[in-house]
Amino acid sequence: MKIGILGSGLMGGALGRLWAACGHELTFAYARSTAKLERLARETGGTVGTVAQAVAGADAILLAVHWSRINDVLDQAGTLEGKAVLNCCVPLDDENRDLVVGMTTSGAEELARLRPTARWVSCFNTTPSESFAPVFARKGQGTPPQVLTCGDDAGAKEIAGRLIRDIGFEPLETGGLRNARFIEPFAMAT
């Protein structure tokens, strides 16, 4: 599968490395440092591109940027029409201390409002990046840990489920995007 990874921090870098180990083709885009993107591309056999390039050729997109960068990255991404987008962003303030939306909406719902033709799946936002490598190392041994997922598009949730299973987790279906308003606050407890 071709995956465009928008963001190269803890989540984008960790998931990208593991998906590359599973044989997926990666394009890394959007970072404060081009050197960081180039390093990830070298480590994974992936490529570096603009946000538009990463989106254009992707079967799936991982949105893994700080909430304060959402508008900028979406401006560069375009409409995302028909794209399956896995969102692991938690809508945190600049200090990473408090949620900036919640209870009557969620970050996932706001993203869907901003790009209504994308096929959104909220996942990995309650799963710390530090858990990915140990789970991947034990893949296939015992009961896999679960990743909470929610979304309104069954096909996009199927794609997300395959990528979640690839790295050793099992998706735990929690319903539509509306349920992200209850899941995202849980991320604060991890």
C-alpha cells in the first residue's frame, strides 16, 4: 500500500518505520526540518515529497501533526477528496496541556468538517508511540492490544484496520466520528 505520512514526529516516524518494515511504500511530508524527512526516507526506503505529492499518490494518508499545524497542512493537502485519512491528532493547545475542543465536538469531527470529502478514521490517538515497537516485536504472539478506531466510512475503517493489524495491534471499533468527542479526552490519561 502507498502511504503518505504528513508529519514526522513521534507518531509519523514510528508508524512509518513499522509500515515500511511491513513492505508499504511511504512518502514523508511536512516537518520543521527537511533533514528529518530525508532521514526517515533513508531509514525506511521511502521518499520525501511535498504534502500535495504525498497525498496525490497515496492509498492511505496518516495525519500526524500538532493541532496548531492542522490548517497549514490541510491547506497544502487540498480537498483530500476520496482519500482514506487516518488521523492520530489530539486537539491540544500549544502547551500540550488542554484540549481545545471537546464534548460537543471533537478534533476528528472538526477535521471532517474542514475536509468533508475525505474518508476520515480516528485512530492511534490514545496509543502512545512508545508502545508501537514492542507490540510489533511481539506481533502474532498472544492476544494483540487494541487501538480505538472511529469513523463514518466503512471502507476507510477497513484500510485503517489492515494498517493497524500490520504492526501487531487489533482495531477496536467504537462507532462513528461523533464518538471521538469521548475518545480524545481519554488520550489525556495515557
